[in-house]
Amino acid sequence: MICKLALKSADSSGGSLAVVRDFELRLVNVESFVQTTATCMQHRANAVDRKFEDLKNEIEEKVVEVNHGFEELDSKSKMLEKKLGELGAVEFLRKEDLDEFRMIARDAVENEIQRFGADGVGRVDYALSAGGGMVVRHSEPFIFEKGRRWFRMISLTRVYRDSEKMLKPSFGEPSECFPLKGDSGFVEIRLRTTIIPEAVTLEHVDKAVAYDRSSASRNCRVYGWHEGLQSVETVKIFLLAEFTYNLEKSNVQTFNVLDLVGSALVNTVRLHVESNHGNPFHTCICRLRVHGHEPIFNNGDMYF
């Protein structure tokens, strides 16, 4: 129809045959372009359809996966609810068990109270001044001068009365100690009676209330012997203990007597402080305790 109109228009306008052919060629080109464009658009439409189909399938798979997860969650929730119900029906501790637990706890607390009441370590102290222990000798003390001497000296023995602080409970209070001059020193103590030594306890000011703990004893040795059984020339001296007082541990530290001492009898001990924790002026001894047990005598025989 288009061709006829074009021919009619060409005849009516007196156009030539060349013009008609040119028009037909252009028309063929237009039809080819339209067909190619339509084919391309169809391909694109098909590709979009496939994309939508793939997306739809993926969404459906995700929905199935999510639904499966919800089912598992619901199943676990029901199981948890069941377990909680079972736990609610169980009596964890019977009354008898609870009473027994309370008794054990009460006994533990009472034991700690008794131990604290028993001088903190729960062992007899044979150097305690209130029980008869006494300082019989010591190295040069560190004297404070503030208008008067802090320490009073007994002229006959040259033992300062304040040295007895070493043999009394100090309860870890500051200044409740006996200072020896320099970074080392010694003290000799006569025990209340003859014993077989088992351990010694050295105490310093607790770190919670101490102003400065550099004067605390560090490397120490403790010797023991018995005065009265033998002459001074033949008295046998035993090394009872050798230890280091550690500031990072408890302020009350107990050290066992060496195994080599065995059943040796002593009534006198000597604490020799070889070094302190850095104070060059004085070394403080807050308290020294000596533990052991008394030998038993029966018809002249001694039993350990």
C-alpha cells in the first residue's frame, strides 16, 4: 500500500523511476532495522524474564530456609521450656544436705577464730615474754633522740627494756618493734623452758599500715643451744633455720626447723639478721616466736 501511494505520488508529481527505486531501498532498510530492533528487544525481554525467574527461585529457597530455621528454633524453645519445667520440679538440696553444709561452714569459721585467738598461728610460742621468755643480748640498738631516749637500758645487762617488744603481740601496728642499728644485727632470747624446736615465726608491720618496710629483716639465720647442760666451752650450737623474709607474702611468716636438727634440746636462740630490705640506718624486728614441744621426763629418762 505504501508502495502504491509512493508510485502514485511519483506519477502525479512526474518523478522518475530512479526516485521510486531509491525510495524502495530506503523502505527495505527501515523494515530491516525495525525487525532487528524488535528481535533485540525480544531477547532483552527474555533475559529479564529469566532474571526474574532466577530471583523468584532464590527467594523461594531463602523462604524455605528461613521457615526451616523457625521450625528448629521453635523445637529448641519447646525443649528448653520442657527442661526448665523439669528443673523447677527438682529439689537441688535436701534439708539434710543444707544443714550439713551450714555445719561445715560454721566449723571452718570457728576454727579460724580460734586460730586467730591462739596468737594468729595456732602454735605455742616459747619466746613469749608473758610466758617467761626474755631478751638476754642484742646488737647495738638504733637510738632515737627527741629530747630524751626512747629506749631505756638496764645497766647490768645492757639490754634495752623496749627490746621486749620483740616478744610481745604487736598486732601488726607501726612502731611496735625493736630497731637494731644498721642493715644487720642479732638478738638472743632465753626461752621459757627447754624445748625440742620445730619452727620459728618472724613478723613485721603489715603492708596495709606500714609507712616504710625497707627496715624489715630479709636474709636470716636462727641458731639454738642449751645453756646449763654443758660448760660454755663445750656447748653445741645448732643452725635451726635459714630463710628469707618475703615482703610480698603475709606479714607473719613461719619457717620450719631444719631436719638435721633432729631432737636437739635448746633453751636459747639467736636470730641473726644478715641483711634487711634496703634501709641502711636500722633494721626493725617486730616479733620473733619460737615453736616446738617440751620433752617428757619419766624416772630420769627423757622421751621426745
